[in-house]
Amino acid sequence: MSKSIRLAIFGAMALAVAGCQTNNQPQIVLSKKSPVELRAMQARAFETSDQNKALRTVIATLQDLGYGVDKVEPAAGTVSASKLAKLRMTATVYPRGPSRMIIRSNAVVMNLGVENQVDDPAFYKDLFFEPLGKAMFLTALELGSEEDVPPVADTASKTTAKP
């Protein structure tokens, strides 16, 4: 083979390899809804003064829903989780007044290298806030630590004589 043909083949192979390289940064498609509309569907208020307990309940709810927790920042009140490598959810817990916490979530779906922000109110309502609301209710009903619970009387070992 002549030198010019080898050079042309080498150049074509170099272009083919360069054409296969992709940018590792995914393309992000943001919602077409206004920030006010997004905030309305992504945030809920819960009557509790304990930010730590609310954050733990968010983590437990995400795990119950099949998410794997990727990162927790207790000081910032944030948790990031993902599900099936296609759905990523971030939730933030922050106080609003002395006895209320706001929990805001944001979901992103990855599809063919493109991240799409979830802007369906039913998604947030049905697939996050309803299960979270139930978990917050159950957490509020907890009695506290075992030391606070009075001992249960052992009635099985006591017998009473009947006349």
C-alpha cells in the first residue's frame, strides 16, 4: 500500500474514533412550568418541629418506595436517592416557623442521556407525598424510647382461683 493510502485510512479511522466520543454531561430538559407551579407541586408542609425526625422519615419513605439513598446532608436537610438508575429524587427539609417543616422534592428522569425534570403533580402527590404523609403520621404516633414505655404486667403466670 502506498503511503498516501495508509495515511488516508489512518485519518479516516481517527475521525471515526473521534466521532464516537460523546460528552459525558447529560443534556438537561427543564420543566416548562413556572417556578411557582413547580414549588406548589413539589412542596408540602408538615406539622412537626423536629427537622432530624422529618429527615429520617423522608429517608425511610424513599427506601420504602424502592429508592437507594445516595447522599444525605443532615446539616443542609437534604437527601438524594435514585431508583433503577433512571429516576433521581432529591428532598429538602427546612423549618417554617416553630412547629412546621416544609419538605420539597424534585425528581429527574434519565432517558437516553437526557435528564427530564418531572413536572407532573400526580407523580409528587401519589408517589411521594401521600406515602410520606402516612409515614409522618405514624412517626408522630410513636411513643418514644423503650425506657418511656411502662413494663407490661405478666398476667400469663398469675392464676386466680375461681369459687
